[in-house]
Amino acid sequence: MKLFMGLLFCSLVLGVSSQSWFEFISQAYEGTKDMVRAYMDMREANFIGADKYFHARGNYDAAQRGPGGVWAAEVISDFRESYPRVTDFLKHGDSGHGLEDSMADQEANRWGRSGKDPNHFRPRGLPDKY
């Protein structure tokens, strides 16, 4: 419910005028589901080297929904990559932990959101199911 309310509030701030509010919210909701699906698949696959593929795939699928999906993918990706650095800083006073990997994840996120093929990051041997 909090996510829905956040999406609703942010869409108001963004001033979505080129399309209906309902359409934008619907795209954002479906894009959020795409991102969650990619995350769950990544966890299920538990395949070394597949992280970037799932990042790109989730963002790609969400972006295919339209501007609302792009927006949801960007918000989720940015939060997901920022949150560990903030908690590391609060716990250890070190915000550089995993920064290089986080930057690579963000590159894969942008790749997918831009409509490029997520299979660019697909590792050999990853089951066809994904």
C-alpha cells in the first residue's frame, strides 16, 4: 500500500499530463511487478554471474510498459543500489563498500530501461527458463 501511495504522490509531482493518470499508475504498477519478478527469478536461479542480466531484464520489461514503467524501474533501481551504501555507512562509517559493483548494476539497469536487449548480460549456462 505504501508503494502505491508513493507512486500516486510522485505521479502528481511529476505532472503527468500527456496521458491519463490511471494509465501512468497502471504502467508503474505493472513495471513494479516486472521488477519484482526479475528479482525473484534471480534469487531462484542463484546463478553466479547472472546479476547484471536480471537487472537489465527487470528494467527492460518494466520499460516496455511505458513511461510509468520506466519511472517505476528507475525509482526501484536507484533505491536498491543506494540503500546498501547508506546502511553500510551508518553501521561502519564506510559508504564505499560495493560501489564498483553498484555502478555496474546501474549500467545494466540503464541498458535495460533504454530498450536494449538484456541478453547482452546473459551468462552462459543460465537455464532457458530465465
